[in-house]
Amino acid sequence: MRWFAPPAPSLVRYMQFPVTCLHINCFLGKYFMVKLIFCLILGSSYIAHSQEKPDVRSQAEKKEFQGSVKTVVTHKYVLNSSGGNPEQKFNETKDSIIYDLQGNIIVRCTFLYKATLVCYTTCRYVGKQITSRKTNCGWASGEDYESYTYDSLNNLTGIFLKEGNDTNVICTYEYNEKNQLSRSSVNLVVYKWEYTENGKLHQMTRTGYETSSVTIQIVTYPNDSTIRYDTYDQEMKLINTRIEIFDGDFKLICQEFFDASGHLQVKRSYSFNSYGDCIQETTDASGWKREFVHEYTYDVVGNWLTKTSLETGKDQRTITSRKFIYY
């Protein structure tokens, strides 16, 4: 599936679940979407553990909480006041998560108000390593059960999904002699990674056996704050280029997307406050500009309690509130 992105190298042995990891699974459920969720989980844990610059998947949320969180309840909805009418609330969701003392998610329940959709997820761990995850959604028959395997160096080697009497392999991972992720297989797509002598990612090759397609991505580092990704087809003809620029804290502050002729197609920029939360997102695509502004309130620990997101020129706001219980 072309929409599916692989986990970044050196992530797979670190299995800390961030706050956003299971939310999409609760809404979309079932076999093929579990694969996507797992890669989002891996991508979100990158910043805390990798020595390379982070491959930031989302700029809207911080990756981890401050303090020792026991429970967090998140309430999100959209307010629309278009046409001079009173504000109306829609797309309302509520999410409740319980953590253990090590910061692992052990229980999660998601509720979509309008569709009365409830999903209940439980996880089991050995230390920081997740060993199994069970999800039961009210609208689906039965439940999903995932299990995880590791090698002697605590690297994740496989994810398996059991539905009824059938067990399906979701992902497999292999590592080189330097303990770096070198190969993964996900849903008839194989990814291979190659590295420089000093351990930096140099090349990723994607082979899609469902369409016999091959793409090769060459990674270079023009300077300490910039990563360049050039993507080629199997004949090494340039398809596109992406350039990412980071600040001194390795937060992604700019992305530029170029076509094969070197023309800038899309530019995205991000700004952050002193807490490390994104306060502005801007997308400029050939003169078409879209801007989001985020405002926050915080508790004494440093976690935000309310977030108000507004798209410039629009009559609707997205409101997110969180309640924390600490150990």
C-alpha cells in the first residue's frame, strides 16, 4: 500500500507508546490499519532515543508528557460559527488513557460521541517492551490481538496479528552487525537501509512486490541542521526531493518539496514556544497558503491543559482539553 511509511532506522528496539499511538487504531480498527498505527508508534518514539536527527511525523503535539502521568483524559471538538450563526460543536471525541509507573500505556478507551463508537485496548509489557496488545471495538465483531517478538539484543523482530484461528504476520525486522535496522517487510513491501561508516542513514530502498515497483531514496547531510532526501526510480531517474531543516533542539522548523526539475512545489514551516509545543504551522504551495495558529494553557508540571487551533481566515476552531492525574 503506497500510503504506508516504514519506521525510521534505529527506532524499532524502543517501544514506548506515545499518547497518539492508538487513537487511529480505535477508529479504523482491523487488520490493514494496524500496520499503519505501528509505524506511527515507532516514528513518535524517535526523538527520545535516536542519535540521528528526528524524522518528525507530526508537529502538532509534544511526543511525551512532563512528570509521572497516571491517567490523562482528552476531550476534543470543533466549534463552527460560519454564516453568523451561533457556534455549533461537532466531531467530538473523548479519549482516556492509563499508564503504569514506567510510562507504558496499559489501558485506553476511545469514545466518538456522534457515532457512539467505543474501543477498549489493553497492553502487556516486560519492562519497556510491549509483548501483546488487545483491542475490542464496539462496532466490530471479535477483537484484535497483537503479539511482539524480540532478539537477544532487545530489537523488535516481528509483529503478529491473531484474528480467530488465523495468525498473520504484520511486520518483520532484521539488523546488521552494528545493530542497525537493515531490512523490514510490511504488507508485501520490503524496505532496506544502508548506512555510512559513521552510522548515518545513507540510502533506503523500497520494493513494492504488489506492483513490482522500486524506489530508492538517497539521504545526505549538507550541514548539521539539514537533511536532504532524493528519491529515484529503479533506473535512478530523480522523482522528487525533500529538504528538512532543524533548529538547535532538533525540532523540524522547515520542509521543502521539489519536483524532478528542481522547482519548489510545497514549503512547510513550524514555530514553537518555550515549552516545545507548535504554535504556528504554515503551508505554501505555489502561492496557495494555509496557516494554523495554536494557543495553549499549562499546568504547573508543564503539560498543556487546553489547546485552541485556528486556521487563518476560517470560522471554526478546534478545542482540545486534557485532565491529568499524576503518580
